[in-house]
Amino acid sequence: MIEDPLQHTVIRMDESDWEKPPRRGTALLVITIIVLSSLAIAVTLNPRMLSLRRGVRVAVIDSGITPDSEIAPRIVAERSFIQKGNGYQVSDNSTWDSSPGGSLHGTYVAKIIVTESPDVLIVNAKVVTSDNEASVTAIATAIRWAVLEERCDVINLSLGGTPTHDDPVGEAVRWAFRRGAVVVAAAGNGGDCGLGGSSIETPAILPEAIAVGAVDAMGVPYGFTARGPLRNGTAKPDIAAYGFYSGSEGVFFGTSFAAPRVTAAAVQLISLCEENGWKWTPGMVKAALMSSVNHLSAPAYAVGEGLLNADAAKEYVSRAPRRDGLPLVAWVTPSKGPWDFEQWFVNVTSKVELTLFTSSNDTWQVSLSGNAAHWTGAPSVLKVNQTATFQLRVRVIDSGSVDNLRLYVRLSAPGYHYVYSRFDFSADVAVAKVAFEIAHTPWFADSMYGQFREFYRLITGAGIAVEEIRDPEELTLERLGEFDAVILLDPCARAAHLVNGSYVRVSFRSYSQAAIDALVTYWSSGGSIFVVGLDNRSIELSDLNDLLIHFNVTLRYDHVPSVSIVLNGIPSTQLVTDLISHPITESVTGFDFYGCSMSTWGNVTVLAQVQVMARNENGRIVLENRTVLACAESRSGGRLIVSGTNFFLDNWGIQGEYKSATNDRLAKQAVLWLVHLLG
């Protein structure tokens, strides 16, 4: 699936409150990676004291607020950031709700906060227009204004957008956290009934933000609520809350309305500290909320640590040990693992990202126990200034399967109660080993945790181990030689960069000559390669063709289908049914295609083709057969597959959400053929 990054020059509010269409196909993939630092924040954070003023100040950065008798007395400051200087077409000095989509979005958010936190004072920062758009410049400016000029303690962001390399909003959130403000952000509404893996939006992806997912009154996650984990496996969302607003205007749904419930709980914690003369930090507030949840049956990548329980959080903070008046509270995520879709194998390295949240700046000890501890690598000491991320590397060494393995990761620091994460798993013997090469795509959903999660599950279910190559420096002949096949996912995909307030598409990363040489030699020596491309709207074809030409293939500058309609978020793919008999295509009746065709020559075998209208040398429109899927074999047994689309491999394709019911069969047989378990 793909999407044009240029469509995302603005941040939009979470829109489930007015029945946002399901996000599939082109609506999911404009995603570029944001790198989460594994280091502690270098700036020491000063605990905030509220003894000099009454009421906790909350910035509602949203569509404005139309006050009623309940809200009006709570509003202490207002400002509209919808100005031409912030990137808008027209200025709007009004602070009343702009009613995007006909919904008083910011007003409803403020009502939830006011209703659930009696000590709150509201700072109204209007950034969203009636067209449901907000510039990143306006949001970042509003955050800094709220903290510097209005001394806000909590910031509520019931809005979000696609993560990009240039993220002014994310930088502002990090800055606000360092200044001592709690930032609560809606996780987003791109979950698409669980198929939207790694769909958490920015700024909710940041460790400094409390990412809030949405559940119904029974604690069941809504289909729209964005799913984690993040591209590198980091746990998100952080917590879940009821994702609806009910008033005289009607009932509205979305993570927009889950976030203010967590904001209200943060206000209650801060008020508790103020009343008792205690200090507080945003790290303490986040850790307390996450450690005091009601546990839910849904996976953590849908609901975080569980359902918000403000009363339990206040009780936890009241009983926590204190140092110089600061309650010492900590929490680690994920608190258990692996993820329910993961399968681990012997003699294969599995990586786990853990994130620790604490009240203060301290040195933490990391200790491992359990019968899998001696197969696990982790830092022994961790410097943490309220948040830090570190990695576990688990590699079970054995000639056979090992069952009933357990690993405890215990974290401790002076004055704190220890916290731990627990992993229960088995390690199977793999029949083969493949790599997902994602070092040349910036898209946030491109990983085994994101849009290729079902493809990963399909492969590992066949007993084939999967590792990911994320660093281009890993593309050496020695590293490639560890795998039976390497799958290049969306190679040379374009990134979105912010230039003068607007996002433009730019080339992300091409293959170096050393990497090309390594891949060609790997294939010539018997290794297998699967190149999963797209058309020139999404990837830099010239860069990818510099690699493909060595295999007698180049992708063409066309679009198949030539016309596509997006209906309810689903692009109209072309069902490819003209398949050539081959072990890869056995019993495949058709597969979904949205991408480009290819030119082939030499010993390349055509596997599938489509008819397209093209102009001949005389300028006449004619029907022409064009190849869309091909394979080849080297003299040493290396195998190659090239596709001009990724749609039959993504979560929606594997689950039959487009047109074909045999995408999964084609995907599985392609990998089995690559690793010489078929044909």
C-alpha cells in the first residue's frame, strides 16, 4: 500500500468522531521513520511545584472552544494560531470552535477534561480550521506559548499526523517534556480493525508523550484505534481510555476523546501532589498512570498497559517512596512479551526494545534471570532521566527446539520499587532463514510490526525464521550469507521532508555500489532475492533500477491500474489473473496489483502479465501485454523474484481485504520457492 507524502502538509485531528472511512491501501503508507533515541535525555528536568497558584493549567491545542456555563469559568487564556504566518491560507483570530467536519471537537475535548478534573484551568489554543487542518508550525508554536507564557502543566493534543523525518511538533513535545510539562496525545484512528500495524501517529509515537488508545465501555479496543508496536518494536500506545464523548449533541467516537480522560487523570495526580506539598515530574505522572491500570484482555499493542484508573494512580503515588518530596515511581514497557504474533527460533537473534519511565534522573541497574537469561544480552547499567530506551538481544543456541523458556528483566534504582518485564516463549528449529531488508525505505509501517505483519506471520508459520536488516551498512556479503533469502521491501521509497512549511518528496536512500555488488554476488553464489517494488509515485525507480539491471530487469514508468479509485479508504487494485504455470503460481487464481510493470530480458521468466493501453510507434492506442511479476535462477541455484507491487503482501492483501482470495497463497509459495522448499 502507498500514499503520496505531499498530501500530508498538515496535521489533522483524529476523525473517528464523524465516521472517518477505514484507512486501507493508499491511505496508510505515507510513513517515514522517526528514530527514538536510546539515550537518556541530557537535560536535567526540574520538578514542578504548584504551591504558588491554585488550579492545574491545561492547554487544549485543538479547534478552539465554544464556551458554555461549565467551561467558561475555567478558561484563563485564549489565542488563535490560525495565521498566515503559520502557513494558513487565511487568518482567523476567533478562539471559538471552528467545528471541523461539523463537530465541536475542541469543545468536546475541553468538556471531558473539565468534567473529570475539578481543579483544572483551561488554556485554549486554536490551531485547527473548519477544514480539519492545522499547520505543524502553528501546533509547535502553540506548545511553546502554552509552556513559556501560560505556564501550562499539561498539554492535550487530540490530533496527529504521519511521522516524518522533519517533525517540528515532535521537537516541541520533547522540549515541553524537558520543561516539565505532561503531554498527552491521541494515538490516532488508523487501526483499521487491527490491520493497521504501526499506525500510531506523531506526536503520540514519542516516548515523552502519553499515547492514548480508545476502548469501548466494555474495555474492548475500537477497530479504529491505532495499533503499535512502532517500526522498531517499541511498545505503543501507552494506555487506553474510553474513546467516546456523549452529550446533548450526540455521541462521538475517536481516540480524540480518550486522550482528555488521561489528561484529566494527570491533572488529578498533579493536584494531589500540590495539596500535599509534593513535587512532580512528567515522567512520574506517566509512570504512575501506566502502572495503575485495569488490565485488559486485548494485546498491549492495541490498548497499551491497560485501561486508565485515575483513583488507583493517586493511591499508588500516595504510597510511593519519596525523595526530597518527589514520589519515586517507575514503569517499563512492554511489561510482558513477546508480542502474540511473534515466533522465535533457535540460533536466530530476536531483538526487543524496552522503554523505562521514571520520576527522576538516576542510574538504574539491569539484571536478568530465568532459564533464558544466559542467552540474552542487555546493558547492565542504564542512565535514565525520566525516559530511556534500551534493547535486549535474545539468541537461543541449540540444535533442537527449546520449550518453556522464561526471562525476567529486573530494573532497580536507589529509593525506587523495582520494576520488571517478563518474557515467556519457546524457540523452534527453523527450516530456513530470511531477512526483511528495510534499510532503504523510510516508511514507518514498513516492518514485520507494521504493514507486513501478516506476511511475517505467514512466513514464520511455515517454520521460516525472519530477521530484519535496518542498517544499510549490513548489506555485506558476509551478512547476506547468513540468510537463505533476502526480501527487499519498498526499496528506494521516497521520504517526505519539510521545506518552507510544506512537505516535499525526496529520494531517501539508494543502494551503494558496495551493496549492489554484495547482492549480485550473493545471488550468483546461490542466495535468493525478492524485490518488492512500487511505481514511481512512491519509490525512486531510477535508483532501484541501478540494482535491478544486474538481474536483467527494470521497472517501468507506468501505473497499473492506469486509473484507481479510492472508495472508503480502499484503492481499486487490479486483479491479475493472467498467470504462467510455475510452482510459485500453483493454485493461485489471481493477485492484487497496484504499482508498475517491468521490462525483462535474458533468462528471466515471466510469471504474470496484464494488458494495458499504450501508444505504438505510429501514435495509435493499442493493447499491450506487460509483465508485472517475474523470476529467474542463477547458475549456482540463486533464485530471484521481482514484483512491481507490495499490495498482495501487505496486511490487507494477506487477509483478503482487496479483490483476491489467493494473495496469501502466492506470498507463501514465493518464499518457499526462494528458500528451495518448493519446486
